[in-house]
Amino acid sequence: MDIVERLTQFGLTRHEAAIYLTLLAEGDLNGYEVAKTTGISRSNAYTSLASLVEKGGAYVIEEATIRYTPVAIAEFCQNKIRKLQQAKQDLIATIPAKRDAVEGYITIKGENNILNKLRNMILEARERVYISVPAQILETVLGDIESAINRDIKMVIITNGSFTLAGATIHIADQPLQQIRLIADSTNVLTGDVSNGEHSTCLYSRKRNLVDLFKDSMKNEIKLIEMTKGN
Amino acid sequence: MDIVERLTQFGLTRHEAAIYLTLLAEGDLNGYEVAKTTGISRSNAYTSLASLVEKGGAYVIEEATIRYTPVAIAEFCQNKIRKLQQAKQDLIATIPAKRDAVEGYITIKGENNILNKLRNMILEARERVYISVPAQILETVLGDIESAINRDIKMVIITNGSFTLAGATIHIADQPLQQIRLIADSTNVLTGDVSNGEHSTCLYSRKRNLVDLFKDSMKNEIKLIEMTKGN
DNA sequence: GTGTAGACTTACTAAGTAGGAACACTAAAT
DNA sequence: ATTTAGTGTTCCTACTTAGTAAGTCTACAC
């Protein structure tokens, strides 16, 4: 992902991000110099500098002419994160907790949201997790799997390619896996695939019958893998 | 702060935030019901619902008519925070560290940015912190001060009102304090006031002469407080 | 007058907001 | 049975604001 795009996630516009990077690279500059080195028109350079200061991305150095100095990247990012963490706590405190009904069949759309749900299911698991995902996806949630294992969660992983992880039971499938499947605590299940990027969809459910169905299905998958391995 | 406004910090529009809150309050709804209860026009309700799903704030329930269910607030917020933390790490890894020159006199604008700088100075202190702030501001950075004390940072606090804190040296001033002043590690200093909200300005500097000046000034302030107490 | 420094003006685009209209389908009232 | 009211969804128009792009105007210094 582009550096500028990453910075926009912290609330900067593309101009502000470009200016911020220029300040880091070139040292402390004034508006005119910023415009010259970034190629942003002077008028926009001045307004963007002002709003960059307002957003806490740069400080003002008062000299003969006003110069700007970038705030350290870790500091700038952490300020935003801290603010969101505070906002999260405030929201949790003010918003009535959602009664966790046994929902029906829920569709989760978009690769990002699916991976987030995958992560959160692993993070919230109390006893055991059965997960069957392509190696590539396993990589992205590895940290969460490890932390679950450290919490003494029983972890059974089905994936393709070679993979080992202390504390987890691993089954390696021959064919490349297409699907994502996860069962946590025998109570909630996630299935689908993320091959369509942001158009991917997954099914999430806490319905007993579906969960049982998937438990059997994964048991069979594991049996099959072990049998073909035996040959 | 308004709940809707807090949610917008997590990337939702006002419409999306209102819809999200309605879903939490009313349970799972379809587009028509959302429009009816929120008062948002039907056309916008549908588009906002779609983008709320895209942003991971709600899931789709497929039944006779499509219904929407809100994602738990903690989960939604944490997804965003996790993403930003990852982005922060990526940025730190890709961006060349700013050489920490002895900058001149830096002006920090806006109450939020000033308080952030205050926090970060406390967080980054290695040895000692002298801080002189009104009780009200002391409250907001109390957590950071406590964690600094736990890191064995020497902490000297001048404030008004009554205040005690284990591990810190406290001096109570009679008159209400107007100014913010902080010296960390005898190397960097922050001074100004935040009484003008977002139009407040503070001076930050690592200049030796200014730091020394402030050290003396705060020493005198402490002496004066102790002497008047003696009377 | 040429480079530096900053402010003002205009224009285009995209996103968010606000509201009307078309269309289809269902249940109740006449 | 036909009309009417309500439900559910999509499409279209319009206004506002923010971000972007670019030109003009003043002022000063060397």
C-alpha cells in the first residue's frame, strides 16, 4: 500500500500527506518551499499546511518567515490511535450492549470484514477453534492464532503447503484450499471464500444445525487427509 | 461529545452512525424500517446501509427481505484501531526516521495537539518531569503520569486544589494556575495555556537557554509556594 | 526584474445530505 | 374484485462541503 494512502487513514488528505513526507525528507520548510518541492500549488500548500498543523501533523517554527516541522510519525499515529481508543471506551460505556441473540444466517461482505471476523472469532474463542484456510490467509491471522494458543485454546488447523506451529494440531491438505472455514467453541461458524476481493461474501452463523453440520464436515475432511496420507 | 460524532471518528458518516445506533436500539431491521425510524430519506437509508456494511459496521441477514444487524461496538472499533496500528507499524518501517535536530522554538496550536504533546513528553521522559498545570488538566494526563512513576521517573507536580499521588512530589499553589509548564529530563520544555480552546498556542523547545530559564522559574515557584505555606 | 513569500479567486470533482418519484408486491377495506 | 394503504427497493435530482488544480495579485529583497 502507498505511504500516502496509509497516512490518509490517519485523517490527512493526499496533499497533507505529501507535504508531511516532504517535511520529513527535506527538513523544516516554509510554505513557499513546500509548494516548490511537492509541486502543489502555493495557495493549496498554505491551506494544507495550516490544516496539517491543526491535525497535529506538523508544528510551527516562528522565525523571520514561518517554517513548519513534521511531528514524528510514531507520535502522530499514536495520538490518533489514543484518541480512538478513548472514543471506543466512551462508546462502550454509553451504548447499551447488544443482546447477543442467536442470530440467523449472517452474510459478511468484503475481504477485510471477513478477515476481521475471522480474527475476532479466534480472539473471542474460549475453548477450541477448528480452522481450515489457505496458507496465505493463515499467515495474516497467525499472530491471533498464537495468542489463542497461549490462552490454552485447543487449535486444530487444516491448510495447504507446509506449516508447523507448536501447540496446534496441523493437517496438511494436498490440493490448494479454496474455502475459509472456522468453527469456534462449537457455537459459531464462518464459511465462504475471499477470492473475490471486496466482492467476497462469507456466511456466519450461530445456528446449532449449521454448526453441527460443519463440525461433521471438518471431521470428515481431517479423516480424509489422514487416510490419503496413510497411502 | 455526541455519540454520533464519536462514531464518525471511526470513519462513519452521520447517516451511517445514526443508522448503526438505530440497529443497536431497535434490533435487526431492513432498509425501509431504518428509514422510518431514523427519519433519513429512504434512498439515502439504502445507500448508507450498503456503505455501513462495506465499512464493517453491520452484517446482512438474508431472509425474505434483506435485514441488517449491527456489529458489536467493541468489535467494530477494535477492527479500525487494529488497522491503524498495522498502518502505524508499516509507516514507521517505511519512513526514514526524522533526525532529531535541536529544533528552535516550536509553536503548537490547538488544545488537543497541546495535550497530546504534554502526554508524549511524559511518555518519553527517561529520568524526571517537572509539571505545573491546573487541576483540570492534571486529571486528563493522570494516567500517563502514573505510568511514568511506575517507570521510576522522578515526578514533581505543581497544581492547584488538593491532590495527592503516591511516588510524586506535590506542591499546591493557592491561586488558580493559568499556565501549562512542563520540563522533561532537563532537555525539553513546553509552556503556554489552553484557555482558548482550539486557538490556544504553546511554545515547545529543546533550546538549552530556554530550558535553563524555565528550570529556575519553576524552582522559584516551588520555593514561593513552600514559603507561603510556612506562614 | 527575478526569486521569495503569502493571500485571494475561480473551477472542477466527489461525497454527504435531502427529498421526490417510479415500481412492485401484500394485506386490508370497500 | 377492486381499491386503498402500507411495505420494500431502486433511481433521479439538487444542494453543500471538502479536496484538488491552477491562475492572479501584492509585497519585499537583492
